[in-house]
Amino acid sequence: MLSHAIESMKWLRTKRPTVLLALCALCGAVALAGGGGCIFDTSGLASSDNQNGNQNANANANANANANANDNDNENTNDNGNTNTNTNTTGCGDGIVDTAEVCDDGNTVPGDGCNDLCTVEAGWVCTRDDPSVCTTVCGDGIFVAGTEVCDDGNSDDGDGCSAVCETEDFFACSGNPSVCACVVYVNQASTAGAPDGGSWSNALPSVDDGIATAATLVPTQSTCDVWAAEGTYNIFSGSTADTVTLRNRVGVYGGFTGVETARDQRDWHLHQTVLNGLQSVLPGFATEHVVSADSVVGATLDGFTVTGGRSVSGDIDGTGMRLVSSDVTVANCRIRDNRNADDGGGIYVEGGHLTLTDSEIADNASLDDGAGVIIRGVGSTATIHRSLFSGNVGGDLGGGLAVHDGDVSVVNSVFWSNASPRGGGAGLGTSATVSFTNCTFSLNTSTSSGGGAIHNDTSILTVTNSILWGDIPEELETLPGVTTVTYSAVLTTPVYVGQGNINSAPLFVSALGDDFHLSSGSPCIDAADSSAAPFIDADSLARVDDPNTTNTGLGTPPADMGAYEYQPVP
């Protein structure tokens, strides 16, 4: 069509100059609409007798052509010596790489290598073809979701992210650049024909088998995780000795659905992962230790419910978990409904160290000490943070917690409705050193001796910034141990001896409803020793000053007594 127009112009050049110039302007507009733009050589077009008459027409034609030109800046001189300089915007997204563009892939959609400004996106390379072809750069350390599974900044195999930027078996990779770590995958619903635990699609069906596999990888990877998908894993398979055995430097994590690529994608509240000690077919048969560890270091159990451990004879300690001479972290777990004829219905610790955080120890039972948790033995230590002890019933010392000879620190934790003959909430035996900081005790019962909240035989007990209220028959019993209480609310008359103590009702939101947050106006608000208080409370919320409460505690910023910091309404 354009060639026909040009031929027509040549015929008209001597006939009708004015009409020709109008056609030139029209042709320029048509050419622009077709995606191009052109400059016509019209030298000799006008004769001297019409030069002045065409000057305005030429100026208008050139102005229109220049105004509608493409991205390239150009300088044109018309027949009459007029010079026009064009500065133009790009046609980004038209699939033609113009001078001002680095790439043009025919669209303005970001995330495909060539963005909406026609520049190359990070992690990509694009050709200057029309249109541009863009590809990711594997090994540059820039992870591009959708086209790469990982990118760890190199093109090596064997480090978790392969030379073609895919996650290798027994690894999980995340981040930018990708960081890869050793993982063995477990799913009780696995249908893999020959499962080895190398990926979710080839997951092992047994948690214990997953741990054993991870342990074989630790020598080359330093540490290794086991990721277990939601569901119930029945531990009893024919013998009361069946157990999940923790191993050195192996972390075991529950709460997955079976598709995750990073640990922080799981939700252990929504996707419960249960280690069940009860026999699934014949009720009454069960394993004696659902989880166990012996001389283990660096082990973690995180995001599980541990339940169904049973023993009917003595000398079987720790039906939920039995940890001997081991360094173990238990986090985000529910240790529930484990029953023992000896010590430790929920968790038994002898030697080594237990770190217990953000967990619930509930409805366990023992015929001897420590229905919930027992720490026993010289050199045994434990740190307990933000955990709930409730409904545990012991046969002797410590319904929720019992300590013999150990060194234990408990912070931001709640002991509610536990029972035992000596120390419904907690019982201290001989030669233990135990501290409770910003803890709450309520509705615990000592059935034969005193100390509904805490019983102290011959140990050293320190209570700071805590609330002991509504326990039966009394809050504390010490005989003849050493007990120090400061900046705490204790239900006694007169006020329990110690700096900053009060005996005013703490005004729980609902003790009977298991809500031990403080109500507005509580005398426990801003009444604690802030230097001893942790920075966050049992809900992981920061300590704050209530502007409507006079600060009666010690230090700044002020802190509240008990496990929960009152959060004033703005």
C-alpha cells in the first residue's frame, strides 16, 4: 500500500503540489499507525513559483511526521531548509527493540525477564532480537520463582541446589540467594513404592526411620532435619519397647502438609502431627516411652503432640518422653495423656539439659513424682519458657513439675489445675535450685501436705514477679528449704515476706475459664521488678507501661506481675 502511495506522489509532483503535501502528511500518519514512521525525499518537488505557497504545508507535514515518529530521536531537514528535531517516547511492549530499549519481549508484564520499562530484570538475560528472548541465569545467586527451584550462587552439584537450579534429594532450599540444608521427608500417608525420604514425593512413612536416615547424613552435613507431614504416627508396632529415638544433631519438626519448601511455611497448630504410643488395633497395649534419647546432643523435637505412653509397672520412667544424659530442645509441642506407674508421666529428664519452650504439658499422670515433668539427678538442668502445665495429677511430689537435685529456671509459664499430695503446681525435693520468674499459679491442689502452688522440701526456691493465687490449701510450703519471694502477688495474710510483694486479688480475666490475663485495674499491672522481667511475656508480646496505672514496681520501663503483660487499649 505504501509503494502505491509513493508512485502516486511521483505522478503528482508536477501536477498538484498542494495536494501532494497533504498526502505526505496523511501518509506519515498512516505509517505511524502501522507501527513505523518514514521520511520522504521531496527535493525538487516544488517549483520557484509555489515555494512560498508550500512552506506552511511543508512545515505542517513535517511537524505531524515528527510528532508521530517512533522512539529514535532524529533530525530532519525539509525542502525549505526547515530543521525539525524529534524527541520521542518508546513503544515498549511492541516486540521491537528500539535504540532506547534494552529489551522488548512483546509485552509489558513484569516477572518474565523484560519488565514494563523494557529493561532486563535481575537474574535474567535477554537477547536484542525482535522480540527479545529472556532466560534466567542459573548460578548467579538471584532466585527467580517460577523458573528456578533454587539458586545458591554457583553451578555445583551436591550442595543442595544443582547445576540446573533444582533442589537435590535430601535437601530443602530457600532464600535469595538460596540456602540449602539437609532434610529427610516423612509422611504417614506416603504411597511411594520404594521410599527413601529424599523428597516429599518419596517420603518415608515412619518418623523413627526418618531420624535414622538423617543421622547417617549428619557426618557430612553437620546437622539434618526431619520434616513430618500432619497425621497420626502409631509408634507401637508389637513391643512396649517401640519408641521414637532422637539422634545427635537431628532436628525433628512436625506441622507440615507435605508440599513445603521451607520450615517456616509449616503450621503446627493447624496441621497437627501426632506421635501416638497406644496400639491402634488392640486398645490397652502401648509403648512405654513414646520418645526417648540416651546420651544425645543437639536434638530437637518441635511441633508434635506426644501422647499415649503407658506403663503399668515400676521402674519405667517417662512414658511420654524419657531423656537421659542428653541435650534436647522441645518446642511447640503438646505432651498430653501419658500415664506412668513411676516418675514422669509427661517428660522425664535425668542428667543433661532440657530446653522446653512454647509447649503444653497437660493431663498426664504418674503414681510417683512429676506427673507433668520431672528433672532428676545431680547435674540435671532445664530452662522452661512460655509453657502451660495443666491437669497433671501426680502420686507424690509435684503435679505439674518435680525437681530433685537439678537446677531449673522457669519463665513466663502458667501452672493451672494440677494436683499431687505435695506441691500441686510444683514440688521441690532435695538439693534442687529452682526459680520462677513472671509465672502464674492458680487452682492447683496439694492433697495431703501444704503448698498448693509450690512445695519446697530442702531446696533453694526463688519466686520473682509471679502470681500465686487461689491454690489449695495454701500457696507455699517450705520445710526446711530456703524460699525467697519478691515483687509477687501471693494469697496470704499477712503479706508474704519480701520486697514488693502484695496480697491483693490479681483480677484475672477468667481463672475458671483458663484465662489468666490481667483485667484493667489489676494491682499487678506495673508492679513488678522490670530488671528481672523478660522482654516479652507468655504471648510473646512486649512489656508495656499502662498510662492509667501508677507504677508501684521497680525500674523502667515498668513490668507486670505474672505470665501475661496487660496490653492497654489505645
